[in-house]
Amino acid sequence: MTSPDQLDKALNKAAEKTEVKGYFETTGFERWNRIYSDSTEVNRVQRNIRIGHQKTVDNVLAWLQEQGNLGGRSFCDAGCGVGSLSLPLAQLGASTIAASDLSEAMAAEAARRAEAAGIPSEQLQFSASDLESLQGTYDTVICLDVFIHYPQQPAEDMVRHLASMAEQHLLVSFAPYTPLLAALKSIGQLFPGPSKTTRAYTLREDGIVAAAAEAGFKPVRRSLNKAPFYFSRLIAFERG
Ligand SMILES: C[S@@+](CC[C@H](N)C(=O)[O-])C[C@H]1O[C@@H](n2cnc3c(N)ncnc32)[C@H](O)[C@@H]1O
């Protein structure tokens, strides 16, 4: 039977997801679509987030290429945004990519960008979906900078879920918990993007690694990608 506490948590989680979705369909879409573009209409903070995020994307692409030919591999880009990872991944020859985002506006913009870049829809498909509803199995599952919307326990549950969909590789990035970051966040200096309208969570890395281990994955690469106002831990896991 569901306890009142469990019910309360589930209701809070659903309410928070509705809020995040609403944000990324409207003002969040406008803001992040500009950040993840060449637009000059960004302020200093947004430009720094763009620079930091690009480091994360470049890191992922470099690690994947080190693993060899991307042809013959299937990818899931979970919480794909406007396709900042999926598009270059397709251009580097990934066989199939299933990319999805909670926000229909973000997924539609990603599809528009892919079409404009001449990427065939048989190679790269976009859909609107939350992470919880994702199914199927892929050689590699990647989830970048989405866990900012997940508290620790739900993030660990999600790592297990994404790992269950990954045959070989799982890559995740998140804002790591550090006492310094916690202090900055509490005085409102951090996460000026989503935190204006949605909550932002930092995560304990050992919990994320332990959740992946429970699902049979071990960390093989780690990096910390930084720019002012951007701080993201990237971990690549392998099955085995
Ligand atoms: C900061 S953006 C990162 C986008 C993309 N992964 C990237 O690195 O370019 C966060 C994205 O997560 C999506 N998102 C937030 N919560 C989600 C959820 N529960 N399921 C799927 N996507 C979600 C948002 O709509 C947004 O597009």
C-alpha cells in the first residue's frame, strides 16, 4: 500500500515535472534555444553557459570517437534539448539516434535544425517524451544536463532506468554537489538559467556512481566541464 509520505512525494514530483515542462515550452524554450545557438542576443551569463555546455558536448563526442567508428551503433539522447549533441553525433556517422525531450518545443526545434542540416530522419528521430517513459535498448544511452531537474533519489532511480536501456555505454552529466556550490546556490549566484523559474539540484557523485554500479555499469572516464555559471560533471560508464 502507498504510504501518505510516498503519495506526497509522487504528487510533488508530478507537480515539479509539470512546472519544468511548462517552463521549457515557453520562456525556457526561448532562453535555452538562444543559449544553444550562435545568437548574439545572449547576456554574459548565458554566453558562459553556452561555452561550458559546449565543452561537455565536445567531451562526449571526443570520447565516443576514441571508441572507434560510430557506424553500426545505436544511441539514445535522453532529454535532447534542441539537439546540440544529436546533430553532431549524426554528422559523425552514428547509425541511429533516438532523441527525445520532455518539451515539445525543444524537440520540434531540434527536428527543425536536423532537417535544415540535411540529416535524414531515418538516422535521427526526435520525439517528445519524459525520461521516465523511455523504453527500448540502445548501444549507448546519453543524458546531458537534465539531472539539474532531479533531486538525488529520483536521479539515482533514473540512472538505473537509463542503464537498463543501455547495452554497452551510459554517459551522464550533472551539476555535482560540493559545499562551495551549495553555498553559492543558496545565495542565488548559481544556475541563473532555469533556477529563475524552476528548482535546480546538485547531486552527490558517489550516489550516481553507486546507482550505475547496481545496474552493472562501472565508470571509465570522468571530466569536470566549467565556465563561469556552468559546472558539470560528466561520467562515462561501461557495462561490466
Ligand atoms: C539544460 S537542457 C539540456 C539539453 C540537452 N541534453 C543538451 O545538453 O543540449 C535540459 C533539458 O532537459 C529537458 N528535461 C527536463 N526534465 C525532463 C524530463 N523529466 N524528461 C525529459 N526531458 C527533460 C528540458 O526540456 C531541457 O530541454
